[in-house]
Amino acid sequence: MHYSVLLNESIEGLNIKPDGIYVDCTLGYGGHSSEILKRIPQGFLYSFDQDEEAIKYSTDRLSKIGSNFKIIYSNFSNLKEKLEEVGVNKVDGIVFDLGFSSPQVDDESRGFSFMKDAPLDMRMDLNSEFSAQNVVNEYSEDKLRLIFFKYGEEKFSGSIAKNIVKQRPINTTMELVKVIEGSVPYKYFREHHPERKIFQAIRIEVNHELDVLESVLPDAVDLLNPGGRISVITFHSLEDRIVKQTFKKLSEISEIFSGLRESDIPDEYKPKIKLVNRKPILPSEEELRENRRSASAKLRVIERV
């Protein structure tokens, strides 16, 4: 079953009020939503997901705790408008768990794993028509090289992209792994696992993960009541960089007003948030022993001022 990484730390970070309104932007298999729901007997929870299997499972799981929740079938990029549709303009806390769930990885048919043979897919939303198949077989060599370098930070992006184009069509995960293996020195493949980085890059591209994150964080901050909090769990440096930079910007006074007293600064230029933790919270030794997938996780928490 799916293990929610940094579960206690992210929930504690929200500073939950029993009558508050909370949002889980990444429902998955209900780990964070369950814990929030247990703590808000007089409150309400809205959870977002676009994976029908996860929604079905989590609806059942949450129903055993309470009925004060609603699951919204949507990518969290639509956070503000989807909440407005149900009459919600302000909330007390939001959680983002940006990792994809173990059942998605472990389900061989989804094509997320480079260790199992499956059709090239990697869609979070199975109703989407765009998949890894399109990226691998239709993108130009230049475009492949760019996404491998940008989203995978892979130094052999050029030779991998070149060989993919040369050996297309590529239809399965193992065919792709074989091409990657043949594009880099043997020792490098064994020690640095470029296939991990290439699969990450393709998954980010298929699901527009970084673009969505960049656009949604300011919206999430705007939705918070004063004192409301956001917990964000990231799993790779690209995500963490976006979260860190966005929160830093929103927690500081604009440079053009540096030197002025705070009372003289227009409200729209004052900090919107304060950082609850300046450095990211990392998994405990105990959690690392229990779940090796938590090794790269980082949690950042902010509070609306």
C-alpha cells in the first residue's frame, strides 16, 4: 500500500483547527486527506486528483472517517477556479505532496517504472490523450535533448536524444531503457542510472508538472486566511527550487521599497507570507529505514500574514 512521506510533519505543519477548511491538492491514496479529516470534525476538506483509481480508493477510505469532504476530479492547476465553483474563496490550510504514489509506480501498465516492461505511458490522468509515447516518438532531437537536460539534469542528454530519434519507433519502457544504456558509457550506466533521470524528465513533460507548480503556488497563497498554512513536499531539486524561490519572493518586501518603514509601503507590496521553516524538513532516520522512496523528500511550510 502507498506510504505517505513526511506525513506527520506535513500535517503538524498545517496547525489544523477543528472547524477549518482544508485542501489536499494531491489526494492520491488518501494518506494526508485521512489525517486532515480526522482532525476537523466541524470543518471541511476538499481534495484534488485526476487519477480515477486513486479517487475510487480514497472515497471509500475517507467515507469511513466522515462525510465532511468533497473530492474534485481535476489537476490542482485549477485550484482557485474549482474552489470558486463550490463557493470557497478562503481556506485555512493546503497540502501538496508532489510525489506520485507507489501504486502508480507499481502498476506495470502505467509505464512509470524503468524496471518493469510496459507500454510508454506515464499519464497521471488516464483520460489525457498525450503520453510518453508522444514525447519519445514525436519530439525532435533538439526538443528531447532540452527536456532531458532541463528536467532530468542528464549530462548525456545529447547522445540519448540522438539515439532515440535514430531507433524510433520505441513502444515500451524496456526498449527505451535499452536505447539509454546504449547511449552512455557502460560504467556510467551502472553507477549513475541515467534511465532514472530520463524517465523523470519524460514524466514531468507528459504531466506539465513544473509549469503547474509554478503557476499554482501564488494562487494557493492568495486563498489562505491570515494564519493559514501551506505544506509542500517535493521529491527532486527542480520542484524544491521552484517552491523555495516562490516562497522566498512572497515572504520579502519588494526591493524597490527597501529602506522604507513598513507602514509607508503599500499593502500589495508587503510580504504575504512568513516561512515557518527556513530550511526544509527532511525525513527522520526511522522513516528512511521504513521507506527508501522518502530519501529525496523535502518539506517546506509557510504561513499567511
